[in-house]
Amino acid sequence: MEEEKNVKKLSATQIRTNERKARVKELILQKMSIEDIAKDLELTPNTIVNYIQRLLTDNASLDVTYIKESVEGYNDIARAFEKLGSEKIGPIYAEFGGNVEYADISLVKVLMLAK
């Protein structure tokens, strides 16, 4: 009886989040693009980036190399993060004079977690 009281019940939101996170991981393992993953789950690409961040936090060894290769200017954006720090996206955006999408900067920030 005591053990049953200590088991936390997940909310519907937590269950849905866990299911989506598992699906994102499955699609990453299939090497699908961010856009295709977003379409599959009927979510925005930015939301998929957030799920990737959660997955990388849980498992930094998740292979996201193919995603890095799909981001135009990945190395330049990564160097800007190394130069300016990785806390905020605004300075990186300003460094490129607004010529790089916020979504790409966010994605690079998340992908830098995966070494």
C-alpha cells in the first residue's frame, strides 16, 4: 500500500509530451528532417527543436549529425556562439545582421549539446 502512494500519476499533458518525445526520437533515428517530423506530429519546427533539446538533455549520444548537416551556415553560427556565448540568441542574430533565421540559430544552439 505504501508503495502505491509514492507512485506519481502522470497528467494527460505529461503522457502526451512523453509520447511525442518518443515519436520525435523514432523519427530522428529514421533521419527525417525537422520539417517532416513537424508535419508528422502536426507541430511547428520550433516545437520539434524543443523536443530535440529535451532528448539531447536525456541522452547526449543521440545521433543528430544529419540534422547539423542540413542547417545552412551551421559552422558559422556555432563559431558565433563560441565567440559570444550561448545564453542568448539575440546577440547571434545581431552578429549576422538579421540574415540568419532565429529558428536556425535555436536549432544550432540545441545541436551544440550533441558532441
